[in-house]
Amino acid sequence: MTTPIVEEKTPSHTASVSALVLTAMGIVFGDIGTSPLYTFKTVLDLAGGSATPQVALGLLSLLFWTLLITTSLKYVTFVMRADNHGEGGILALMALLRTHKHHRPMITACGLFGAALIYGDGAITPAISVLSAIEGLKITAPTIAPYILPLSVAILLGLFAFQCKGTQCIGSIFGPVMTLWFLVIGGLGLWGVVQHPEVLLALNPWYGIDFLLTHGKVGFLVLGGVFLAVTGAEALYADMGHIGARPIRLAWYGLVLPSLMLNYAGQTALLVSGGPIEVNIFYQLCPPALLVPMILLATLATIIASQAIITGAFSMTRQAIQLGWCPRLEITQTSAEGYGQIYIGVVNWLLMIVTVGLAVLFGSSDRLAAAYGIAVSLTMLLTTSLLFVTMREVWKWSLAASLAVAGTFCVIDVTFFSANLTKFLDGGWVPLALAIAIYTVMRIWRCGSVALAKHMQVLTEPVDHFLTRIQTSGVPRVPGTAVFLSKSREQTPPLIIWHVAHNRALHRHIVVLSIVITQFPWVQEEKRLTIEQIAPDFWRLIGTYGFMEKPDIPQLLQQARTLGCDLDLSDVTYYVGYETILHCPDGTGLPLWQEKIYALLQRNSAQIHEYLHLPRESVVEIGRQVEV
């Protein structure tokens, strides 16, 4: 296999580990960090609403060992090692495995559907987190109950409306606030444990096993609630490229994991002591005098957690666009300092509609918990499948070792997914339906793009034939440089042929420019540009970028000039094609319903010159009708 033209870029090159640990607190752990707000209450409801000390210890043991096995062992120890040159996330892992064998339909299906499922999680997380935080107000002011939902909706609307401003102005407080959050919930949990230290017996896994063996169907259903404790584990992997693996591991073991385990232990201690559990047991740990500040802190923590989910959806969408699985969308860079600071309006508003709709439809965190878990558990199962392939192909593990490790995780993932499937009719179908819709869109876009490329390839012409033809035809050459953006890397692009046919002239300097997005996140600068001089004043340039990079065409032309291309950069015209999609009447193209959807996506996608940020005053579009 050839050496990949990539370089590993991690934030640790430019920032101290301690600063990155603090950043990780605000970006990575928001989802899993706010799960104590609703997880233990959900587990208790599934167990029957009350519990003996033995049952309480069983529930706590299940929570402890789920955190340790799924998050610490699977994700922090194994999955985070499966990086694509520093980048994490299921799409990055899919891209890594596709570099070994390009045509891998099962690998591609796992990666794409796993990514689609994460959007479902992204819609539910803000709704359930904000609702569970605001519901604490019912403890101090029961009369406020009718206003919980409107207040939560207002917070969610404000959160999504703020996205276009970027997060740089408030990003500096994310880490400190979440650090305070973990210290507070850990401290409250420790206070409960000090009063009832016997809850630490739950560290013995037998208590959890015994609960499952003795409670039959109830024990199986409880696993669906227990899984809520680790719903943010996938974020540890997805955000690895922004933060780095080491800071995430330090933050997890240094503060996040101890705080979560202490808080769940504290809630169990309250249950063992016979404390009131009619309302959210999380808030019962807090002294009455500090309840309002605690609700405010919880609300802020859930907003930060929701912000991280939304930002993650933006980042994943850009990866999908770069890899060719999503229509081009307008991407706004909200900060010049951070590549990850972006805003995608279409994704933001669609996510807002679904999130607010879920909050209104379900009305409470208890009911919304019924819809939560299916998408994430299936994503984790798909990640385990890709991890097995990584063990075999990238790490070169033996089949026995790969089966032993990945097989164990697979059994656990299947168990949790099966338990969550029992919620299907109670709302679990919502994130699955959303994921199927997104997956279908990605598949249709890819199929349509491939069909379009094949059609365009037929219309190409050998370069020597084209040059001979324009010379014998006496096509005049006018001053300036014409840059034709094309996917064709060998023949004469149809765009040039049509330009000459309609305008009967050609610029003196011709550049055929192809942009290639690799399956790797970054490309070394010295490997960025490939130059081929086809004829005098006629060059073919191939710009190679990673899927985490933003192409810069003017900079690429400047680089080409410094490498010997005699281009007139003071007078450049960019030619791009715009295709109108028509149905193939002979039935050899896409099915009609797919063609209609692809045409709709193509019409509403951002134009290539907008996506590449070309200067508008220098861009000429050439429209074409194409049957696919």
C-alpha cells in the first residue's frame, strides 16, 4: 500500500495539555455529563418506582459497570485508538477503512447509517437535557409546572437562534462551567455516599448480575434506562480531532468518571435512606437553600451540552459533504481562529424544528426518555463492527484476539440495543425514522452524483484532438486566464468544449482544475498540488485536500505560479458548470423517484463557486441539461 499523503494535526501542537483538558470539559463531556439529571430516575421508574436496598445496589452496579465497560474500556481504551490520522468519529473511521479497499459497501453502509443515527441523537439530546433541568423548578414552586414546557421551548429556540453568531464569544466559559458542574455533582454525590457508604458495595458486579437474573423482563427493560448513562460516549471519539486523545482521557479519568459515579452513588444513597423520590431524585441531593442556583447551573450545563451536539452535527455534515455523501451546503466560518467554528444554516434550522417538535410532542423528560437510546445504541453497535475491521486490517490483530475484544463489546451493544428496541412504539421510532431519511438522502445524492459523472465522461474529448480542432478552426485566443473547474482528470472537460462551441473564443492561458478530496483528514502542503503542462499555455492542475480541509482556489493558483505556471493572475475568469437534471427516457438511468429527489437536492445545493468561495465577479456559469 502506498504511503498516504497526510499529516497528523492535533490541537496539542499549539496548546498546553491543561488548556485542552479544560476545553474538553466544555466540548466533549456535556452530553454524558448531564445524564445524571434523568438517567437514575428513568432506571428507577423502569424498575417499578421504588426499590429495596438490594435492588438499589443492583441498579447502581449496572450503572457503574456500564460506564466502565462501554465508556472507559471500549471508547477511551480501544475506539479512540482507531483514529484517521488524528480525526475521530464514525465517518472518519469509515474513510480510513475505505482507503484499504475503495469499494466496500458494508463498511460504507455502517459508517453512513451510524452518522445518520447521530443526527437523531442530536435532535433528542437538547430537548431531554433542557426539559430535565427546568423540571427541577417544580420542587421549589409546584405552581410553575404548566410553564415548564414553554420555558424549555424558549430556551431551545434561543439556543438555535444564537448559532449563526458562533460560539467563540462564549466558548471560553464552557470549560470552567462544566468543570464546576462536575465538581458540584461529584460533591453532592460524595455527601450522600458519606452518609450511606454501603452503596459502594455496588462496585461488586455481582449485584448487577443478580438483579438481571432475578428480575426477568423488568431487568431487561431496565437496561434501556441504564444505557442513558453512556449516551454521550460517542462524542469522546467524534471530538478527538478537535481536542486530542490524551486531554480527553485525562479529563475522563481525572474528573468526569469519578463525578458521575459519585453522583449515581449519591442518588442511590438517597433511595436507600428512604428519601422522597416523587420528583427528580437528582435534585433531592441538593440542600434546599442551594436548589435554585443548582437548577440554574444545570440549565447552563444542558445548554452547553446541547451546543456541543449542534456543533458536532455541523462538523459531521461538513465531513459528509467533503466525502461526497451530502449535497453542498452553505458553510459559514464563524471564527478565523478555529476551523471547527462553523455554522450551517440548513442543518441548524432543521435540527431546531425536530428538537422543538420533540419537546412539544413528548412534553416531559420522562416521556422523552422513551425515545432516547435506540439511535445511540445502534450507532455504538455499528462502531463496534468497524472496530473489528480496524483490529484486523489496521492494527493487524489475530482473528482470535479481534473476536475476543470486539465480540465482547458486540454482545453488550446488542443487549443494550435490544433493550432499547422495547421503546420503539413509545417514541423510539422517531430517531430511527429520522436516520433512515438522512441515510436515504445521502445514498441518493451519491448515486446521482456518480450517474452524472458517468454521463459527463461520455462527453469528453481527447486533449490532442481538441487542441488540433481549435487550431485548424482558427478559434481566436483572447488575453487573460480561464480556469475551468472539472472532475475529469485526463480528457478535455465538456465545460471547455461547450465554452468554445458557444463563445467561439478561448483565453490565452487555460487551466483545467480538479479538486480531489481524499479519505484522509489532512494533506501535506508539498503534496497539495499536481501540475501537468498539456500544451503551451495549457495546464492541468489537481488540488488535493483532506476531508477536514477547506479548498482555497486562488491560493492554489498562486502556488502553481510559483512552481512555474506562467499564469496571468491579474485577469482570471472561473468557469463552472450548472447542470439541470432530466430523467433518462429510455429507462437506463436512475429510477424516477430517485431522479426527482436528486434533482431537487441538486437545485437547492450551494453552487460550487459558493462552496469554494470563488470571487463572484470573476465567475461564469455554463448551464447544461443532463439526463441521469
